[in-house]
Amino acid sequence: MCAAAAGGAWWWLSAHQAPVVELPVPPEPPRLADSAEYERCLALLREDSDAAMAYAEEWAGQGGGEGARHCTALALIGLGAPERAADMLERIARDSHAGSAARAAVLGQAGQAWMMAGDAARAYGATTMALTLEPQDADLITDRAVALAAMRRYAEALQELDQVLRLEPDRVEAMVFRASALRNLDRTEDAMRTITQALTAAPDNPEALLERGILHQLRGNEAQARADWERVVSVAPDSPAAELAQQNLALNEAGLPQR
């Protein structure tokens, strides 16, 4: 099979493709705390995880509470310990007195951390708990769909993505994920219609181009597949999508089956 496609912070997973994620720092409220220390710690996370950890630990020693614990957990992700972070994030969300939206966001981060740790089942559990708090959150539903796909439960993932698109009909990321789920269900015609819709909305979306190239390859349209993958490299040369496109181009050139 060709390399699997995805979008946004999370990559659609195949049996051989590890997830590529960004550090799940909350860019906007709701958050667990409202203080200058919390804002400083979150800002450090985007720059230097070691510095963020040191700051969070010092702040915790001064009574930083759950804000300091939250920053510590996120720093653990940046330092390559997503399993420890996921456990901590789940405990923080369980014990927090913050509102439901903030606790759901933390559980969503736990789900992302579990995906980084390679545990899709725990990721599914964390996002399911989050959705009990915020059942119409499109980001959380998308994350649960990714976890389902990682467990090869593509039909259920498709149902989740259909719900996302009912909530947000123009969400290109969900269209790309939906096309990948359909492809894995051997519904390639439906997958092509969905990816065409995504590329109509965002003609240079690298993940959508990557997925369309895969679909062209499955149809035997070698030239069109190469054109899409070369376009990915052109529009987003430093992206994970470009890396996968280059892998597929190399395999195609060598006459080997794509993964």
C-alpha cells in the first residue's frame, strides 16, 4: 500500500507509519489556570521543553497547583515521554475543578499523547471521556476517528468523520481523513469523490494531494500519482506529507510496491 495520508497536527496512520504531531499546547482558552506564570510556562513550551520543565517544577514548588502540573505534563511530551504525560494529563483532568470545556481539552491532549506513545486504545479511551464532557467538539471527534483508524476500525472512523463534517462542512482535514478511511474500506470511488471535494476547497493542501496520489496509484494512473506527489514536495517541501510523497516517488521510480 502507499503511504497513508492525513492532515493538521495528526497523521492518518498505516501499519508502518508513526504519528507526526505538534506539541499540543492550548492556543486559546479554555485553560486550567489564569495567571502570568501559566502564560509564561506555555510560552516556554513552544520554545524549549527543558526550560518549560524547569520553570514548571520551580513554579510547582511555589504552589503552582494544577497549572504547574499541566505545564509539566506538556513539557514531558516535548521531552519524549508521552506515556508519562498522558497518564498525568488524565489525572489532572479527573481531579480538576475547572469547567467541562477545559477538562475536555486536557483529556484531548492526553489522547494525543497516547497516540504519540503508540497506544491507540488508550487514546480512544481518553478522547471518549473528553467527548462525554463536550460531545459536539469537532477536534475531539476527529482525534477519536484517528485513534479508530489506527486500530483499523475504519467503518467506525468514517462515522466519526461524517459527524465532524456535519458540524463543520468545510473542514478539509476531515475530508482528507474521510477519503483515507474510505480507501481502507476499498471504497476508492467514494474516496476519490471526497478528496476531490477537499482539493476543490484547498487546491494545494499537501495531505489532500498526497492522498489523491495514493488513489491514482491504486487506479494504475502512474503519471497522475507522480504529479500529485511532486506537487506535495513543491508546495510543502519540509512537511511530513512531503517526506511521505518523496518515499512514494522513490518506490515508484524503483518499480517497488508503495507502502
